[in-house]
Amino acid sequence: MERCQSDWDHPTRDAQLIQALRINSRLWDALRLDFLRVEHPLPEVTRRDLLVMSGFVDFRTLQVLSEPTMESLQALIDVDRNLAAVLMGWARAA
């Protein structure tokens, strides 16, 4: 997604953007399924918050697909970066 944003005016942007959003959606779909597992080790409140975040990602993805802007794409990039930072912090703490 970051490459799409940095190459915003590239002629193949739309195709690259669709591919990047599809990959990101698949990642969030997998995370959502994992967070829904009752036996998931994260506290229920944390899983619930992550599920809400996944709903935001779905909404924003549809928004970017229907009306692509660098700003709306940035929101998805920020969510992914923040989640990655949190997961890396948990991994270090474990």
C-alpha cells in the first residue's frame, strides 16, 4: 500500500492498489477469524477491540476502492503499522 501511495500518479496505480487492498483484506480476514476463536490467548476485551479495528479496515478499504485518495489509504497504512508495532511489543514481552 505504501508503494501505491508513493507512486500515486503511476499509470498502473489502480491495478496495484486493488492488489494491495486485496492482500491487506485477506490478512485482516485471517486475523478476524483468529480473534473470534474462543480459545484465543488474548483477553476478550483486546480481541473485541481488534475485531472493531478490523471492521474499520473493511470500511476504509471499501472507501478507498470507491474513491481512492492518498489520505484514505494512509489511514489503512497507519492501522497496519500500529498493529505491527503492538504485535512486536507483545512478542518481545513474551
